[in-house]
Amino acid sequence: MFPSLNSIRRQITARWPQILHALTWTALLASVVSIVSFASEMAFVSAISPTSSFSKSCNVEGLVRIPLDFQRDKICLPAYLMKRSKVDFFVPTVFAGLVVAGSACVVRSLGLWDSD
């Protein structure tokens, strides 16, 4: 076997508890961020669906109320403009990955697992 591979294997086995701990936290962060991003997407989709009481406040058939910052502010748009696209699945997933990667970099920069 190559000497460098033996060295890598020894370093990995010596730090196995730290690696397992990091993998556990990464999986936990990824799952929490994924759940939260999909929950907010589902809340928005249910709010603008034509059957919701929120969207019926436009008082015109075929229009959907879009939530804004304040409760009294409203904008009504035609329902045919509000449809799911293929990007709706990938954007939260990519966002979740970026948040997990960013949080892993923050944890790494804090040096929580340095053995020096």
C-alpha cells in the first residue's frame, strides 16, 4: 500500500468520533433547513390557492391575492400567472445546501474541533 494512504487512513480512524459528530450535525442542519424551506413554500402555495379564504378576498373570479408585508396591503393578480414551475423544487434544495455549507464553514472557522 502507498505510504500516504496509510497516513490518511490513520488520521481518519484517529478522528473518527469527530468526523461522526460533524456528519451528524451536518445531517441535522440539512434536514432542519429543508423542512423549514419546504414549509414556507407550502404556506405560500396554500395561501395563493384559489380555494383559500385568503385569496377569495379579491372578490373577483379568476384573481388571486398575493401576500405582502402588511396584512392590509394586497395585490390581486390573474390566477393563470400563479402556477408551479420546475424550479420550485430545486430552489429550496439549493438554498438548503448553501445554508448547511455556510454553517459548516462558520463552525469550522470557530475551530470547535481543533485538537491543537
